[in-house]
Amino acid sequence: MSHDPLIITARMAGKLAGDAPRLDGLLEAQLSLFHAKAVPGYKITRNGPAPAQGEIPIPMRRERLGDWLVGRCSDAILPEPSAETVEHIAKRIGVEDAGLLHPQARVVVSTTNSWTKSYRLPLRIRLVDRVVWFAVADRRECLKLLRRVEAIGKKIADGYGRVGEWAIERIDADCSWFAPSDGGPVLMATLPVGPWLPKGLLGAREHFGAAAPPYWHPERYTEIVVPC
């Protein structure tokens, strides 16, 4: 498998809800559906243990940084949106027809927890024509997997984040973690804090979160730097 510096583009056909995903996490989620020993990504929960790092081989170079196996890919890069707004996702249990129930079936229902919980959550919506990542990976295998990804971001079941086309091109320079500049290296990816970070790093701020997929799992949280 040949790992080359790449620029990977999702040409969008719909509005992006929330943030675009990290590319290694997206590849792992796709391959988890076909890997015999892996738990499918949709079955992993925050209440259970995180899968072993590197359990699912992906067509991307990964390197060990301290306790973490980190993919050679940048965070998602978005152009200036042509439109941006906030929409709300709401859910409530319908009680308007409770009078049709038998009196013994009319019980107090909690609307603050469990499956009957009501909510109204804000969701950032952006209209962008593309989302871009830099990576060191196998072009052919990545394209084969990503063509199965029809949408990215949040609430894809509601029609957000539709991808019209995936495009992958080889490039000369590796900009997966750092990009060169006159003032010094510029951070391009979320990375764990450690001695592997170059001195004089630009465009970085410290944070607490994940540097390896699944990025939403609490067992992955550590001290990190994120591009800013």
C-alpha cells in the first residue's frame, strides 16, 4: 500500500450541519462495518470501553505519539461559507391525545430524562461548496472507501451534509500535521501535547479532547493542541 501526500476534497451538495469529521475517524467508521473482529462504529457507546487503537487498519499512515496512535491527516478545512445560520433540532413526546387513553393508562411521564426527554438544541448550519483535508495515505483505497460516504457532519439522516463528489489528488508537500510558513510551522491537525511538537509552532491553542478516533469517546480525552 502506497502512502503519498494527498489533498482530499468533498464537493458538497448540501448544507453542512455542525463540524466536518476528522478523516481517519471517517475511514475507521466505514471499515468497522466490514472488519470481522471490529465492533461496528454505530454500536460503540460512551458508556462502554473504547475500541483498541489501531484495531481497524485504515489506508492512512499512523504514528505513535506517546499513548496515542495518530493518523497523518489534517483537521477539516472549510472555505468562508456563503451563508451561515443556526437551526434548532427539537423533540417532545406528544401528550395532546392523552385524553383518548383509558384513565388507568394516564400516568406521569418525565420529560427531563430517558427516551421521553424533550429538547430543543441549536445546530450550526453552513453553506460551503467543499471541505478539504490534507493526508498521507493510499489514494486508491481512500477513494474506494470515501465514495461510500454520501454525507458528512451532523444530522445526515435529516438531509444535511450531502456530498456530491469525492476527489483526491497527489501533492508534493506533506501538510497533514504541519504546514511551512515564513514564521515557522503552522499546526494543521489536532495533536496530543508532547515533545513531538516543534518549537515555534504557530496557529495552535491548548485544549482538552481527543487526538485519535473515536473522537467523541471520553477514554480518548487528553491534553491536546488544536489549530486556530
